[in-house]
Amino acid sequence: MNSQARQYQQLDATTAIEGASPHQLIDLLFQGAKDRINQAQGHIKRDDMGGKTSAINACIDIVEGLQASLDHDQGGELAGNLESLYDYMQRRLFRANTDNDVAALAEVADLLATLRSAWVQIDPAEKVSAG
């Protein structure tokens, strides 16, 4: 049953990605990072260090993807600030991995939640339809 659940999740994720706008893809990255942090916290509680490392590494990859999506030409100072914040998050995730630091995971989860909250307030579809 676990294998079937994973296949369903993968199909669901693939479907969401294929039909997503660039704005929605960034939101999916935020959601994916949050999911990986939750998984890592669970793995730490269960003393599953392999699972923890895998989940944290996946989260680091997602944060790197968010960082790579920054447009420094259009974003200016904001993009630079986000770049620094993403660097900080990656350092905290590395710390969480090496020290089993649940507080570092929670800190990164809070930062990502704040960024996601701001991101979902920006709806490019509204700008197009309002113009």
C-alpha cells in the first residue's frame, strides 16, 4: 500500500506541475520545501537518520531552486535580499542535518511560510485581467 500511495503522490505532483504557471511553480516549490521539512522532523523523532538526510537534502535542493529562480535584473535589491535569505536557510538546513537540530528546521519552515504567504499575495493573473 505504501508503494501505491507514493505512486499516487507522484502522479498528483506531476499533474500539478504540468498545468502550473511559473507563479504556481514557485508556490509548489514552497510547498515541497515545507513537506520535506515536516518529513525530516518526523525522521529525527523516529531516529531515522537516512530518511532525515534525504529529506533535508531534498529541501536544500528546493531552496537552491528558489534561489536560482531569482531575477536580479528585475528584482534589484529585493532579489539580493532573497539571495542572502536563501543562503542563510541553506546554512541552517546543513546545521539541522549535522546536529539533528529540530529548531533549525522549524526556523527555516517559518521563513519559508512567511515568503510563501507574501508570494501567494502576488497574483500575476490579476494584473493581466485588471489591465
